[in-house]
Amino acid sequence: MELVANLVYWIFGACAVAGLGAIAFLWERMRRELNLALPAKQKISIYPSLPKALREIVVRPNDLGRFVNVLDQYEGLYPDSSLPKKLAVGIVAWILCFMGLLATGVGR
């Protein structure tokens, strides 16, 4: 029984790592396509911008909002692209695999 539990644990772990890699790959592909279409001043970097004030260091701005804005821009330029849908499916699958990984690791 312990062999089966270990196998399931490793399968969920491998799926979680592969899912995270797929999410990063899809996000980078969307960023590159968007940078090809945007003017030079609106290009999107991989990393968020540095804080401009001391307050931004202490109280972090909404970092998730930056990614939502990028998705909105991408869907505005490429409305027929399937990349945002694939990214959403990848995120949901990663969350489920990560929850399974946590569930199989409980009690170890």
C-alpha cells in the first residue's frame, strides 16, 4: 500500500512541476507575441518594474493586476488566439495537481 501511495505522490509531483513549466512557457510565448505587436514604449518586461517610492516597497501594489492587464491587451490584439484558454486550463490543472500532491503528502 505504501508503494502505491509513493507512486501517486510522485505522479502528482511530476504533474505539478510539468504544469508549472507549461504555464511559464505559455506566458512567455504570449509576452513575446505581444511585444512584437506593441510599440517600443509599451513593451512588457519579464519582471515587474522597480518600486518608485518607499511606500511601494512596504505596501506592494497589486501584482496580479499587471498580469490581468497583459491578458486583456493580448486578447485585444489577438482575439482568436487559443493561448489564453490554454493558459487558463494549465493553471486549473496545476492547481488540481498541487492539491493532489498536498493531499497525498498528508500524514507523512
